[in-house]
Amino acid sequence: GPGVPGSCTGGPRHRQGAAEARRRAPGVRHREPPETALVAVWVAPMVLWPRSSPAGMDGALAMPIARRRRLVGVTVSQRRPRALGLRAAVALLLLGPAGALLLEVMVTSKWSQRERRDIQRRAFGACSALMDREHAVELLFFMGDFNETDPADVAREQEEWGDLVQVGGPDSDPPVERDETYVLADRPAARTYRLAHGSKWLAENRPQLDYVLYLDDDSYLHLPRLLMHLQVSGSARLAMGYLMETDLDWSGTNICEICDPCEPCLASEELRQFCGNFRDIAYGGCAMAINNCRMFNEDEAMEVCVPRTIAAIRRVAEYFGSRSTPRWMLGMGWVFGRDVVRYLGRNADELKVRGAADVMLGFWLAPLEDVKWVSMNQGQFHDHPHVRSTFAAHCSRESVLVHRMTPK
């Protein structure tokens, strides 16, 4: 987006069908590059098609509301991508191109976030002008139930853009702290539900896809750089993103794991007296709960916040069936290969969907053999540098995805 060095700005908005891209490159198929050391029904004519909502959810649309099929931003330029990351460029020179790619971009969005969707469309149209012409990319927004949204507004947006897919489920979740791992008591989490059933929709309606980029609606993408990385590191079982492995229940943490050196913490009489009130929590776990309460609940009495926090993380661990997570990817965005998408699509109706979407990914993928994890932790995927975040980084020629962007 604007203000990001090396980002895609300017250029016309382009729309072209994936079928046309295939005609331009007849017989081209995705081929696997060598291993490196380096994670509704919508058919032509296009319709916004509801799926049945979970029990207790509001009813979805009763009829399709638009009948024009339109693709956004594909295969339009012979110009080479500019300002690609050095690692990706060198690797591509060594390995050679992987052939034409068909990338689906799935953005989960709330109905109230029309401004974000329009910004995504403009940025996507500008970046698509810098793509290699052999590739085909489609941008789609996967939506939940209407709730208070005026169907007439949706019809106008769909008529203009033709890129909305309604898969049902809640439009949004109850308020939770940002970056908090949560589990809802009696309903699906909005984004988690849409990820599962959006994957099912794509597997059924875009069977020729090579990859799906799952994108947060405040994340902005340097499309040519991503395609370069996919050519280098691609696999049908790709899982590419900012990789994480974390504890869900850290109540048993040793104090010396979080204090270095640990002697000052061990010698703190105030900390010992307070934590002595919670006999089922390790000293280190108590200290971590205190820090969490200071960060997120500073107005709440500590003697109330600490046991509530510990009870919450234990409920999360109980739901997931584990005290720690398999490898997962931060929710800013990630890419799955076609085999992973099909696997999720086949199992969408059985997958757990009440937990936070990003952590849930690790549990969804845990049973799948031979996942190719590709880390984008080295400055390729990151939060915007002007936000307070552990994952913030300066924008550079390595940046592929920048999260927590605003209209400014």
C-alpha cells in the first residue's frame, strides 16, 4: 500500500478470468521445485450463494443476488516484478521458474468493513499490473451472516465487484483482547468458521487452484513478491506464514524460565506473598499471569484477575486437548497448497471451529503427513512498524505482507 517502500502503487485496475490465463498458457501445469533448506456455490454465472448457517444463527440469503461472474486483477503485464527480496530472487535464479500458478486470495471480512474491502481491491488491482502474465490470481471476500447489514447495500457491492462469497456463520466475535487465544462457549468463532467453509467452497468451486492465500482484511500484500516465493518454495502441501509454537496452559511455568537472572524474582517477598495464595499455580505461572493482567486488565484487582486468567487458559487447553500447540501461523496471513486446501475442505463440517483461527490451524494440520512448512519470520510477513507489536518490523525489499495497516 502507499507509504510502504517497494510496494505496488498506481496502475489500472484489471479484471480477467482464470480461464483466459489458462488459454494463454495451454498445457502448463504446476510442477514441484526441488526441496530447499529455506509454512455458497459459485460457478459461472457468478452468484452470491448462501450455505446453511449453524444452529441458532440467523438465516442467510434465500436467493442469489447477482449473476455476473467477474475476476479481479490477473495475468495482465509482461513486466517483471520490481524490488523483489534478495533471497527469493537469488533462489529463483538458481532453481528456475515453477510455471504458471493459479492463486486464490481469500479475505475474511465483516459486512461493516466495506472501506477495507475497497482498499484491498485498489491495492490488488495495482499490484496485479506488475505480475508475470502467465500467473492467474483471484481476490474473493468470504462473508458471514448479514446480521444488521442491509441486503440492498450488499447487492450494490456485489453488482459492482462480483467478489463476495457468503458461507454463513457469525459476522463477528464478542470483544476479546488482540492476540489473545480464546475459545467461545456455544458458537463458532467467526473467522475460524469462514476459513473452514471457505476452504470447502474453494476446493469444490476452484478445483484447479495451486495455492490459497488466507489474508486478514487489514493486511496488504506485495503480490509479485509472494508469487516469486511460491515459485521458489512451492508444494502441494505448502504451509507458509509467520510460524509459531506456544504453550496454551503456562500455569506450570518455572520462574527461572521467565526471569533471567531468576534470583531477583526468587528474592521478591511481595511476589512470593501474593503468589502463595494460589497453591495450584507455579511461581512462574503466577508471575506470567500478573504480567498479563497488567497488560490487558490494569483496572481489575490483581487477586481477581490472576485466578480468572489461569482459569481461562486452562479452559482453552481443555478445548484443544493439549497444554501446548502444534506449529501454527499468525493470523495476519498464510498460504496453503492445494492438497492442504482440499484436506480442509473435505473435513470442514467436522473440524473444531470455536477457537481462535490462527492457533486452530496447527491442530487442523497436525494429522496431515508431509506438510512443507515455510517460515516467513525473517521480515517477509510482519506488522506495520508504527504499531506496538512484537511482530512489527520496518518495511523493506523483503516485505511481502504487512499487517495492521490503516487507511492512512
